[in-house]
Amino acid sequence: MNFYKRIVTLSIVLIVYVNFAYCQSKSEIEDLLIEVSKVPDSKDIIKNQSALKISDYHDEALNILPDFFTDDTKTNVYSKCLKRKLTKGELAIILCDRIEIIPYFELINMQNFTLLFCKDNPNFVEPYLDIIKKQSPAKFRDKYVQWLHSDKRSSTKIYNY
């Protein structure tokens, strides 16, 4: 009986620890995302120290950032490509794409117009943000998370850093 109590206690401690670590990481990433939202030009996101720190989280960031995809809070980041300020959710999408390239066609059924649109913009997903917005950021988030945990993704990882 004592053995089972120890196993249960250890399991509870591990679950609490994992949840705490996730919450702490999410909080850190959110703080960094707030800093990224102060960048004036979307082209400069990838040069921002906070964005680079988020990229350092790799898979952990890819699992946390989708929680922000539906956040429509306006930021100070202006997209010359879209001729408007970006939302916090759109910044999260850009950061995910910077860590690992998003399969645009698979998730939004459109691809390959970036070469003609948004010239000299290092954020490849940026031209697709209006399409994602029209199709529903929540649906995009759900498709993205499903893809993120799929076998297809594990065999085709393409990092963008």
C-alpha cells in the first residue's frame, strides 16, 4: 500500500510541476510577444531580441503561440504589405512561421503568391494573414495545432532560422 501512495504522490508532483513549467513558459512567451508588438515595422520583427528569444523556445513556443492566434488586440507593428497594423494573434502566427515554416496550402488552401506580393519582406506568412483572418483565426489555429502534432509534420519539418 505504501508503494502505491508513493507512486500516486510522485505522479501528482510531476503533473503539478509540468503544469507550472508550462504556465511559466506561456507567461514568459506572452511577455516577449508584448515586446515584439512594439516593433514599428513588420519587416523588423525577425531582428527583435524578444522575437529571437521566443524562437529559442522552438517546439515549446510552437505549442504555446497558437493560444494567441485568435487575439485581435491591435499592436504597434505596421505591415506595409497589408497596409495596416497587425494584431497580437498575427504576430504569433508570424513567429510560428519563423520557427518552422507553416504549410500554407495544407492549412489555408493557398500557396506561392508570396514571391509576387510583399517584396523584400522576410515574413513569408504575412501575405496570407488577411486570408487567415477571413477564413477564421480559430479554424486556422485548430488546423495548425492538428498539423503540429501530426505524423506528416514530423517527417517534413522545415526550420526557418
